[in-house]
Amino acid sequence: MAEPVLRMKDVSKVYRVGDVEVVALHEVSLDLHAGEFIVLLGPSGSGKSTLLNLLGGLDVPTTGEVDYLDHSLSDGGDENLTRFRREHVGFVFQFYNLIPSLTAEENVALVTDIARSPLSPREALALVGLTERADHFPAQLSGGEQQRVAIARAVAKRPDVLLCDEPTGALDVVTGRLVLEVLERVNRELGTLTAVITHNASIAGMGDRVIRMSSGRIVDIATNARRLPASELEW
Amino acid sequence: MVRLAALDLKMFRDAWHLRGQVIACALVVAGGINSFVSLSSVNRTLAASQAAFYEDNRFADAFASLVRAPEPVARSLEAIPGIAALETRVAVRVNLDVPGLAEPARGLVVSMPVEAAGGLNALHLVRGRLPVPGSADEALASEAFAKANALEPGDTIRAVMNGRYQRLRVVGVGISPEYIYALGPGQLVPDNRRFGILWMDRKALAAAYDLDGAFNDVAVRLAPGASPATVLGEMDRVLAPYGGAGAYDREDQLSHRFLSDEIAQNRTMARITPSIFLAVGAFLLYTVLTRLVQMQRSQVGLLKAFGYSGARIAFHYLQLALVISLVGAALGVGTGLPFAGHMLALYAEYYFFPMRDHGAVLPVGAVGVGLAVLSAALGAVPAALKAARLPPAESMRPEPPPRFHSGVVERWGLRRALSPAMRMLVRNLARRPLRLAASVTGIAVAVALLVMMTAMMDGIRHLMQWQFSVVQREDIQALLVEPRGNRAFHAFQSLGGVVQAEPFRLVAVKLRAGHRTKRGVLYGLEPDGQMRRVVDGDGTPWALPPEGLLLTAIFADTLGVRAGDRLEVEVLEGARPRKSVPIVGIVDEPIGYAAYVSRAYANRLLGEGDVLSGAYLRIDDDAREPLMARLKTLPQVAGANLREAARQQFDAMIERSVGIMIAVNLLFAWIIAFGLVYNGARIALSERGYELATLRVLGFTQREAASLLLGEQGVITAVGLPFGMALGIGFTLYFVWMLSTQMWRMPYVMTGANLVGAMGAVAAAAAASGAAVAWRLRHMDLVEALKARE
């Protein structure tokens, strides 16, 4: 097997809330490989988001090591982490996080302007099937369309890693499936390492590997023999 | 223990949470209330004290001086319809030798009003006693003069009275409604060291000046409803045969004129300054509360779900505004009252009259608090209504994304030229045009305040620079008791220490054009004179015409005349000739009612031969002391004005009074600029924290994210600065017009340094507040900011 793109080794994350220490992650180790589609499952508070934040360079571990290829993300400092996010990571959030004052195309351009060899904003929108809505502002788009713009924005820089936190959480089944199809397509066509956090166990079928978490620990890693296409998912 | 209602607790905690903005708003409100309380309080004190002193001490309504009239002429005056009371007096100008003062001082000695007869212009004894009737050497000194020269009852000074040395014993110190503000002849600002009023028993004074059973000055009280113009005309008619120099009413009475102008200016300031502050304060509160309600939509929904009424929730947000305004009001009243005391103490150095408690400290304070509450309510009501009207279910849902559209700029085709970041900036600004306009106006007002204050300062400096360097270039202006021939001039020339001398003729005149008349001074100067020249406000010297006169612009405006017109000149002394004289030019001179002619022409007009009223002297500095001592002993010298002393007096006055006003206004302008920019950036940060966090997650650096947020404030500031420059020029022109009194014109001086400095100062305040917000941005927790959907 190839060298992992992202590697976590004995990672713990402790938050201090007032006088209380909350252990969000407890000595987690994990390797993620190029082109993989990973599904992270677990109840609220199981540590999924914390894990994703550490993988995406939004946060640093309390103890342990997080590495991207041969770069450490554990002690990088803000500048280093910013550069990592800028050059290598795409994020998709539950609530889209589009900039309301920019059109769909401009929201994508926001990223392509600072990326090294990006897709054009039009190409990225074509990938998510939204070419015709390029000149619309977020307020003029449906939830599913907004999420697809967010995905276009995340993938336009041709990231090595695409991290999605509950991308279908705010969407109905039909729209949610549409969004998952887009993620599947990006993973397939661009070969982007994709990690999707979800509450929704039915999504597990579309991943290469399914990681289950509970109370800050990885309790199970399952490998799917066959990935289900998003169109066949039911929930 | 009493527990606050939960909603009230929430209000206080919201205030604590928003403390930066709360402080910014409170400071602006405090600035408004401070200026309102201090200026109104000073204004009321001055106006009430003036009115009370005039009333209690029976300040006369009209005045006239003359050469000499036998006492029975007073009966003829009393017979004039409209004259209710009258007091004849003896008033003479003397040269004084004050202990400790090298140069001679000048005095005006006035006979004591006859108290028993309910006399006009009654004296108010400050300390000591009044001169004993019949005493020939006792004098009461004006408080201003006594204070400046440290004279106490028991001290003696020497006076040259009618050419004879006389020792005068100061037995008391007093004030009079007639000389609240005492300006000696030829002085621009009071020099109480070198000019003072003395009161003596009339009998002794009359004897010294050969005025037994006669008078040379009269004060009149008008009957209610009497026409001043008619009475003045009648007085002139009665007094003409006795050398009457023209009757005048309070409008032309120097002390009254200055004090009333001062009070009027002060009243205008008391209206304008607080209005500016309170408008800015209301705007700041509006933005803070509107944003707060927007952020707390779900809380409002929750409260409504619990059963709180819309009115209660509206009141909750009004309460916050109220707390802010009350903090501002407390600060404003607390600093305003001591500041008023400080300003009154400054006034007391130049205006001598009993300052009375106007009895309105409480009302002024209460009105101040009321104004603060009013401005808070104006700012807070829209937000409070919005909160009251939010439907509970809707307010529990997150707010939908705000609607944006491409602005005008983009439709012009600039779209391609703008990066997405620039478009964000442009659209965010364009989305709230009213807020944008108000913010830009706020910055502009801050700049304009600074520009105006500096321009006023520069104007006064320019005026004095012009007066003391361009116009007045002599060291000493020596005045003769009465006009003398050329021998007097040769005597000045031959005084030890005099390097150069130039004679001048100075005479009081009344100029008449059609139905308009105005009193003024006619200067007869040497055409090739170097020491006193006729110069325009911009420094261009005028050549004195061989025939005709040059008139100051103020004079010309009052009379409604132009160059080429003719005037009737009525000389108010000597043989009182009246001559028709052509106006050769209008001199754009900012100070006073003056007409200039060549001395030869003046003497021809007056028909008195080759005479002079005095001489301008340039002296050898080393010989100053002996020369001064010598001048004191010359009985024909009425006094000397020292240019350097006048300039120092002026500088002292500016430093003490104007200086502090400027400093306070600088502080105010800073508070406004800082408050506006800080508040604007904080609200932008709060509204768009989520957006900025998203940008940071997408890989934007702190600097890039901060520049987007602060870029908006930068644009507001950048647009506001030049707008403020224009507004400042407008303010200055308005104030120049408003502050120009009948006596002098405030020159309009606008320098590049002023404009650049004002913009720089506001830009610096903006940068400081921007830095404060950038600091917050740097410490923003990305993960938390993304979660905070509120």
C-alpha cells in the first residue's frame, strides 16, 4: 500500500471549558490514503468534528502527532496551518458557509484567486452541475444548490484532501443524495482523498472505509468490499 | 436580598459583553452633555450676571461726552422727551505712574456717581471704602487695574492731572457696569496693567480741570418706550454748542458691546456643539442596538415563547440605551460643571462684574440628562420596535442570508476589474446606503470640527501677526494730551533712546452716508510712513491718497458705501467741522471702525494747522528704561502704548482661553472619530465573523481577512476625509461669519497644514480603532466562530 497522505499518531485533544477538562479525542491513531473515500460515523460528542478539525489544520492536538505527507501539523503555528489549508484542503460544512455578498461563481473565485493551479470557477460549477446558477447570490439559491456551490468552492483548488462535516445534515433526502453524488464524482474524477462526517449510517455504504467513533476513540474501522453508488443509498 | 429580574440581569450582561461599544457611545454622549452643560451654564451665568448687575447698579442707556457745559445745561437735557434720568459727570484721561511699572499707564478718572440721588452707573465696592466727599487725593481703583498692578487700599499712585503731578491714595477697589470690560484707547485686548479706571470725588476733580459748576460727560436713562435715535439726536442738538462729541447708546458702548457679543457667541456655541455630538451618539446607539437585536433573534423568540410581551422586550433594549446614555450624561454633567467653573474663571480675568449663580445648575443638569435620554431614545427606538415585532417562530430560525445584488459600480462594467474580495467590500457598503452615508458623515464631522478649531486658531494668530508685524511696526505709540504743533514732534525726536519718530493725527469722527451714521476714528498718517501703514488683510499696503480717505471694510459695510462715494465727516472735537470727503478705497482690514487719510489732509479738514496727536516711536532697546521714566514725567504726554506689551497680553489671553477650548474640541473630535470607526468595525466583525472565519478556513491569512473587514472602514474613512475637509471649510466660513462682531472680523485662514493635520488626526484615530478590532480578529477562535451561527 502507498504511503498515507494524512497520518495521526496517538493524538489526544483536551478542551478546557471553565474548570472542566473535556477529552474530545483519546489517543487516536489513523492513516488516510490518496484517493480514498472515508465515512466517519458516530453520535454527537464522539469526537468526529474534532478529528476533522485536526486533519484539516483548523486546530492542533494536545498530544500526539498529525502529519501531512512529511509536514507536521501538530506544532505548525498559524501561518503554517493557513498555508496548508490554502494549498491542500477543501472544506464543506453543514451550513454551507457561503459569502452572502458574492455570487456562486464569485464564491468559487474567492478560492481560485489564491490557489496555485485551480480549476476555473466555471469548471468547478460544472462539476457540481450549477453552471446555469453561476450569477446567483446565495439568497437566490436553494439549500442543496448552496451546498453544491460550497463543494465547488472546496474542490476548485484541486485539493489533496476534501473534508466534509455533515454535508447533508441540513438537506432533505433527494437533495442530500444529489450532494453525495457530487462528492462521489469529485472523488472519482479528481482522485481527491475525501472524508465525510455523518450521523447517517446509511451513507456508510458509499465509503472505501467506514470509521466508527465513540467517546473520543475509534471503535471500529470497516472496509467495504464494494462501494455503493450514492444513487442507491436509502434513508 | 433583592434580586434583579432575569431580563435586567441580561441587560447588564449584554452591556458588559459589548463594553467597548458601550464606552464609545457613552463617551460621545458625554461629550455632548459636557458641552451642553458647560456652555449653557456659562451662558446663563454671564447673561444673568450681566442683567442683574445692570439692573442693580442702574447701567445707563445712553452716553455723551463734551468739552464743557455749565451745570444748568443738564436741565435742558432732562427736558428732552424720553429721558427718564440723567447724571452729569466729569471724566478725564490722565497719565499714571504706577509703582513697579516702567512705562506710564493711562487712566480714565471719572467723578463718583451721586448715590444719594439714585445715580446711574452706581459703583460696587469690592473692598476698602469710597473716597470721602470733598477729598482731593482719594481714589477708588477699578478692580481690573488694581488686580493687574497689585494695588491695595492704602497704596499711592501718581497722576499727571491737567499738567500737574498729583499723588492719589487708593482707598478702595470697585467695579462699575460701565467698565466690565475695559479697553484703553488704541488697545485690541485689555491691558489692565497699563489702563485703568479711577473714581474720585467730583469737586476735587472738577477743580483740577477747571470744570467747577460744569460737566464734560453725561449718562442717561431712557424712559420705557422712548426711541433711542430720537433722544440721541436731541442730546446732540443740546450739547453741540458745548463741544458735544456725539451721543451714543449701549450698542456703541465698548464694555457692553464686547460683553454682549461674547454672550451671543457663547449662546450659539451652546446650541451647535451639543447637537453635533448627540446626533453622532444617537447614530452609534442605533447601529449597536440594531445589530444586537439581529444577533439575539433566537433569544427574542425564546422570550416570546416564554410569554414576554413585545412591549417588555422593546423596553429591555431601550433600557440598554438608557443605561448607556445615563452613563454618558453622568460623565458629561460631572465634567461639564467643573469645566463651566473653569471657563467662568477665565471670563473673570477679562470681564469684571459679580458672577451670580444663575440658580439653574439643577435645571441645566436635568435638561442635559433629558437630552442624553432623548438622543438615546432616538437611536434605540427603531431597534426596540424591531425586536417587539419579530414573530416568535421566525425569530427562532436562523436569519436567511442577506440579499445582495450587483451595484451600480459593477453595472458600469467595472465588474471584471474587481476581485471577489473587492466585490464583497463594495456590495457590503452598498447594501446599507444610509448607514454608509451616516458613517461617512460622522468621519467628515470629526475632520470638520478639527479643521474649524484649527482655522479659528490660525485666524486669530493671523490677525495678530498682521496687526503686530505688518500694520504696527513701532515700539511705542506716544499720545499727547491734546494736539500740538511740530515742536512737540521735535521733542519726541530728541528724547534719549528714540531712534525714529513719525507724527500722527488721531481724531474721533462720526461718518454719515445718507441716513446711516457711525462713530469711528480718523487716522492722519504720514504718506511715506514706515511704522504705521494701511494694509489689506492679505498684506498689500495701500498708499495714502493726497485727497480723500481710505475706509475699513467693516465701516464701509455699516454705512453701505463703496469706493468713489462721498461721505460726510463730522469731527467730534475742536471746532467740530463737517466736511464732505470722497472715499478713495476700501481697506480689507479686519479690525474696527477706522478711516485713514494723510496727516496733511487731516489737518486741512480740521483747519487746525500743522498739528499732531502723538508720535510712533522706534527706540533703542538699551535705552528703554530711562525713556519710559522720562515719558512718565512729561505732562503733555497722555500715555504710551507698547506694541510688545500688547502682543504679550494677547498671547496670554489666547493661551489661557482659546488654548483650552481647542484642546477640549480636539479631544471631542477624537472621541467622535474613534467611536465611529471602532463601533463600525466591531459591528462589521460581529455581523460577518462567520464569513471571516470561513475565509480563514478556506486559507485566507489573518492579514487578508482583516484587510477585507477593515477595508470597509478604510473606504468609509477615506471618503469621509475629503468630505470632512469640505465640510470643515464650510463650518469655518460659517463660524467666521458668525463670530465676526461689530468690532472686528474673524479672518478666514485655511492652511494646507490644517487640512492635512485634521485628516491625519482622524485617520490616526481610525487606524487606532481599526487596530483594536484587528486584535480581536486575530484572537478569534475559528472553530467557535464557525459554530456561532447567531
